[in-house]
Amino acid sequence: MCVSSIVGCSEPVETIQSAPVAVSVVTVNSSEVRPSRDFVARTAPSARADISARIEGEIMEINFKEGARVQKNQLLVRLEDNVASATLSQAQAELTASRSELASATRNLERGKEVSEKGFLSAADLDKLQDRFSAAQGRLQSAEAALQKAQNNLGYTEIRAPFDGWIGKLNFDVGAVVSPSSGPITEVLVTDPIYVSFQVNEADYVGYRRAGQAAANLAGNLGLYLTLPDGQRYAAAGALDFADVQTDASTGTVAMRAVFPNSASVLVPGLYVTLHIEGQAGEDRILVPQVALQETLEGKFVLVVNDQEQVAQRFITTGPRRGAMIVAETGLEVGDRVIVEGTQKVRSGATVAPLQKQIDPKTGVLTTGDEAAK
């Protein structure tokens, strides 16, 4: 068989091209971004009082449940009052005797003055009567003070709540003998409102102070929000409440405090939380999904799909994070389509089949147009 016949009998060769890789894309938009800072903070009661004994005595009654709500002037603890009652009775008797002694000294002094004017009493004897009168006055004042002290001590046998709040753990049981040196029996805390304490770098604080009058309005120009230990945002917003007048020399920071409403008692003292502070006004910035961001030694980049459905690499510089998004300072424009799913399957220059999706800027959940409509 001739070569030509062999060639003439061969089938034409067809080039097999692979189908474009499917990827998911999100169209980049701009949104208002407010300047903000996050701080590690800790909650604290807005008021606190140690419930302690002011006299020595045995605990006879405990009239509260640990961890319960208490009202101002509610009786919490009753101490044994036999000693205080006896002391009060003694003080009352001494006061009665002092009053009688003063009355007698007063009469004697008045009679002494009458007879002294007639020459029947020497000046020395009149001075003695005056001294007895002054001493009786002093003993009466001392007896009155002792009575007041005894009345107070009897009142101290009943320990009451100083304000509305939540009562803590009981440190002594019925039958225990307590005194001012024994330490707190329990404590009462006010948690609505509740304080959130945090530290500001001294350089930032100096910047606020340098702003002069603007710093006076700082609290009204900021929004304060909390992220709880479980990652959820606290429902209510807060406000700046206090800034210290000096820096902590050991840390180079200034103590500051915010206050938040807490009527539902979600917040308890001692929680570590994230305090998010942001300005009331911002500017439009381009936001890109964090899931689209990649990084090499050359820097951070995203993969975009151009009008020819081809992949291109874009290096970007980033700013602050906002939920599931991050600010793209440079490298992107509004309308760019960035790949959020399938980045590991493509490279720069490849042709792809993009599927348009939407992203929740807070949670990062991706949905198609149909899913978003539902």
C-alpha cells in the first residue's frame, strides 16, 4: 500500500478543549465606614457595698437568699441584741442620774449666789458650787453621748441593704460571731447600669486632650457597643462615663470607663468583653469579603474576573475589618468581581464560568440571587 493511500485514509485530528471552571464571585461595592477601635474591657458594678458588722455579736437571723434581688432598707441580717439592750438600759439610767445631779447642782449654785450677795458665803465656797455645777453639766453631756452610742449599737444589730441591688455570697452562717474586723458578711451590687472599664494608650489620650473643646464633646460623638464572651453583640449601646486624670506609669495607659444599661441583667460584673467604639460619621470605602483575601510574600491579593471571564490577580492594601468584610484601601474599584469560592482551582489568565452571589456583610454567608429573594 502506498504512503499516499495511507495518509489519505487517516481521520482528521480534533483538539479537545476543557470547559471553563465554575467559580463564585461577589461584586465589590462601597459603603460608609466609620473610624473605630476595639478594646479589651471588663464589666464592673456601678455601685458596691460590703455588708459588715459594726458591732460584735452573734448572727441570729439571715433574711435573704444568696444571689437574689434586694431592696433598699431591707433587713438582711439580725445580730444578737442582749448586750446592746443592756448597755442601752444602763446608759438611760446614767442619763437620768446625771440630769438629777445637774438639777441639784443648779439649785445649790443659785442659793449660793443669793447668800453670797448678803455676805454669808465666801467666794471660795461659791467657786466650789460653780465647779460642781460645771462637772454635773459635763457628766450630763457624757451620759447623753453614751445613750446615743448605745442606741446606735442597738440599731447596728439590724443590718439593712443600703440600696436596691443584687446580694452576693454569704460568708458567715447563723451562730457565727462577727465583728468589724471579721470582714464582709456579704455584699450588695448595683448592675443596672453597669460599668465597663478599659485602658487607652497614653499617646491616643494625649491626642484627645490636644483637641481641646472637641474632647469635651467626645462622648456624644461616639457609638459604644459590646461583644460578649459568646461572640454575640450586646443589644444596647453605651456611653463614655469617666476618664482618669493621670496615666498609669507602669502600663503607659489611661483608665477609662463606659456605662451600659442592663435591665435584663445579661451582664454580670467581672466579664471580659470587647468594647467597640466608633465615630458617628464616616466616609465611603470599598469593602471586599475577607474570604476572598489571599497573601504571599509579595503582599495581599484577590482574584478578580474581568469582562472576558478571565482571572486576574490584584494586589491590594487593606484597612480595618468590618464583620465579614475588610476595607480595600487600594487595588480595587466599585464593580470589580472577586472570586470567593473556587480560588484553589484557578490561576491568573484562566477562563472561568462565574456564578454571581451575594454576601452577608456581618456573617459572611454566601447566597445566590434566588436564595436571597426567598
